[in-house]
Amino acid sequence: MEEDEAVEEFPPVDRTISVSEYRTIRKGKRWWSAVALVKSFGRNQIAFYLWQKKNEKWARKQKFVIHNKGQWEAIVQSVEEFLPELR
């Protein structure tokens, strides 16, 4: 690894949640958003996280969990209806 290459931090999730995989969506000096495949209460879930850095520590600001494929399909359909409005 080169000197200027940053080591990716592991997402700061609650210790009761097991992260199998994750993808950082955007990470800046104060905000970090990511999607993670997590195991919670014995079930796999997909969670969208938003953290804010305060006093040099990441603190969770928001979490949105997708519990099943049907829920995801409803979300995708709704978002796709609004996409033409984006520039």
C-alpha cells in the first residue's frame, strides 16, 4: 500500500449487528453514507447508513433497513417515478 493511500475504516455499526459486506456511497470529512449487508436478530438485512463525525468519532444520524425483496421493489418503483424530475 502506498503512503498516501487511506485505509478504509470499517462502518461504525452497533456491536449487536454483524456486517457481512458494505459499500461506501460517499465519505467526506464530516459525513459518511454507506449501504451494508448486515445480520441482525439472526436475519440478513440491507441497511443504508448516514454517520456524522463529531469529536473525531462517527455517530449514526440515520439508518434505513430493507427487510425483504418486495419492500425493495416498491422502493425502486417509487424512486424511478421521480428520476425524470432530476437534472
